[in-house]
Amino acid sequence: MEYNTDLRCMKCQRKAKYIYYCEDCSGTYCFDCLITEKKECTFCKDCGYISWGKTCEKCGKQNHIPATKKILKCPMCNSTKLKEIGKKTSNLPTEFYDAIDALARSLESIQKFAHKFSELVTNIKQIRRDRFCLYPSIESGLIQIQKSFSETKYRASEILDKVSEHIYKYAKELSFNRNISIYQLSKIDKIIKMIKTHAISYCNLIDDFLSKPQKELLEIEEKIAELKNYMYLFDEVAEKFEPEVYELKVAAFPNVKLTFPGERRKKGTLFITNKRIYYLPEYHFIFRFTGKVRSLSLNEIKEAEQKKTTFFGNKMVLRLGDKEKIKLKTSEMLLEQIQTIFSYLFYERERFLITDLYFLESFNFNLDYHSLQEKIDRRINDLKQTPFTVKPENISGRDNSNLRDIFHMRENDEVKQLRIELKAAQDTLRELIKAFNDRSITPEVYFSRREKTKQKILTIEAELEEARQKNYRMNGNLHASLI
């Protein structure tokens, strides 16, 4: 593509060999009319790149060499987005392709989320082999994340059709001719900006959809980190006590002070399983505790009550009978955790225990997003071809013997629009069937949406056939007039 070299500067009205185009105000200016300023920046001694901040924008290292660089500003809007008009026009197709390719960037956040989810499941499997019983809440959280991810993928597929339809309306107005005017250049530039805005908005919507499962993923990460801490404490002193074969680990808390009936207060580590609690006192060079493990069955504990006192701090009282009780003292945060664990063990043991030790081994930890990726790729390819379809002004000068083939390939806007809508509806029906087979949607929702989608497909097919017949008749009349 080329530009008319007789263009004048909008400020001084003089002709110039090199004219600069402002991408913000769509003005054209010569070099003499541009505002030249010196701006402080930093020079990277490793890669030789000049950055505006203290960190190199290319290699990411800290820059310590100060420098100055001349920048050009628009005399009307003070924008720095200036390009030589010849380079601007030649790069228009590239800018259009980049704007369309921005749709694919939404998959980056989805891929990262799926990869993180896969790593979590792998870590949980490793902890599973150490026989911890804090799994039901984690496994139910993983299943919920899968459902949220499927819903996100379904909504992303629906919105992709709408976004593609908006982009198509703008893309069909593009015309990359050889000698374009300033009006055409500014119009094309605005259209490309609108296309890029729609693509970026789609990416932001995907991030919003993933915010809820992302929060659930972080909560599970915190639980896994807590379990790993328990695992370390259990492994460190596992030989000190001998739990039963099918006794499952729950939690371990260091620096806990316990006072047994008729004994002085001791400091040590509290271990909790699904059947018993174990207490391992620390070795002290004065009192010389032997480090003998004290154990107590959970059935012997009648009540676990947390008390808050002003002078003696927070503590927990484990009542064994009418008069016997064990006093437990530690930080407020650990007391809250112990209280929560006891509430589970005392009142909701069915939810707290593992019924199927091999359930997670067959857990599907690969979140499938490839169908959405394929759909985005198809949409991008279709949108990229839109400005380069055959138009009436492009058939002048061709041999009339090929006009029949050209008319056969050419479609009017109505046919193109209906064809895209039909393809989107067919894709929606396929996604519905797949979601139903994956059990990510209920049968009621599936049958309701399926009937509506099928009815929409039949309606669009009838409208498309009528539009094609009308288009064929119009092309036939035009062909007869040209001959």
C-alpha cells in the first residue's frame, strides 16, 4: 500500500517528503511542526536497551546508567504515538492481524489455571499416600473447580460468538487499497482500534470468569501447605508413637502447653488422628522429661471448650468427665484451628474421613480447554480473511469468462452474516452435547437449551437459503448487464 505524496501538514500547510501520522488525533504533521523533548531514561549495559524506568524493559535487569532520549510529541494532543505515514500504511494489515490475534491471548490465563490445577492434584496424590484424612473438603473443592471451569468455558464459547460478530461488522468495512487518502487512513485506524478493544474486552471477561475458581484454588493451596507442614512434623517423630494400622493423620501442632490432671504444665507437640490425640513433651535440661508419648482416645473427650481470659490468655479445656479435664494453651490462631478440627471429629466424622482411598487416583485433573482453543482458532482465521474477500470494485479489468466463477464466490453482507450466525449456533449445539456428556450441566438445562438452539438453527437455515437465492438472482442480473 502507498499513500498520496501530495499530502500537506495540518499545522503549517506545507508539503513535505516525510509526514507523520498521530494515532490519537488522526492528524498529519511534518517533522518541523512536531514537539521535540528530552526525557530522562536509563541505559542497560547488558543488552543496550533504553528504558523509561529503572528496570530494563527487554531483559528485566536493574539499570544504573542514566541517559536522555529525544521523544516526538503531537503539536495538537501531545501524544507520543507518532508514525511516519508510509510505515503506518504499510503496517495496517499487520496491525489488523495483531488485533485479531489478541482473542487468542485469553487462552493464556486458562492454560495457566489448568496447569496450576494439575500440579495441585499431583501434590494431593502425594499427601494421600501418607494417609491424611483432611481430604473430603479438598476433593469436593476440586470437583467444584471443575464445574466452575466447565461453566467458564461454556460462557466463553457463547461470548466468543458475539464478540466475533461485532468484530466482523467492523472488519468488513476495511479496505486496504494501494493509494489511500487521509480520511480512509483515519477510518481504518479507528476500525482496527475498535477490533482490538473488543478482543481485549473478551480477554478481560475470561479473567473475570476465572476469578471465582481461582479463589477456590488458592484456598486449596493453603490447605495443602498446611498438610505438608503436618506431614513434616509427623515424619519427624513418627517412631515416638505407634498409631493403629488404619488410623489416619489429621494435624500436628508444635509449641503447645498441656496440663494433665494432677500434673504440672508441659510444653510439646500435639498430634491428632481420627481416633486419638498424642502428646509428645519436649526434652528439658532441668526437668529432664523423658519424652514419653501420652495418648488419649477421642471417645474419652466429652467436650472441647475454648476460653478467653484477660490475665492468663486464651486456652482450651478438654473435659474428660465431671471433674477431670485437660488444659491446652497456645496461640489464638492455633486454638481456632484445633477447635475447628475437634468440631469436625466430634460431630461430622462421616464427612471428615476417607471412604475410598483410591478415589483421587482416578481423578480427572486435566481441565480440557482444547475445544475452546480450536473454536478461537477457527474464528481468528475467518476474521482475518474478511477484508480480503472479493468485492465488486476488484473485478474490473478481468476477463468476462471468469465472471461466473467470481459471482459464485462473492456473497453479500446478509449471506455472510447469516452464515456466521449458523456456524455459531451449530458450535453452541456441539458444546451443549459435550457439556451434557461430561455431566457439567444438568439434564433440565441441557434439554431446554438444546431445543432452543435447534429451533434457532432451523430458522437461520431457512433465512440463509432465502438470502442465497436472492443473492444469486442479483448476481445473475449483474452478470447479464456486464455481458
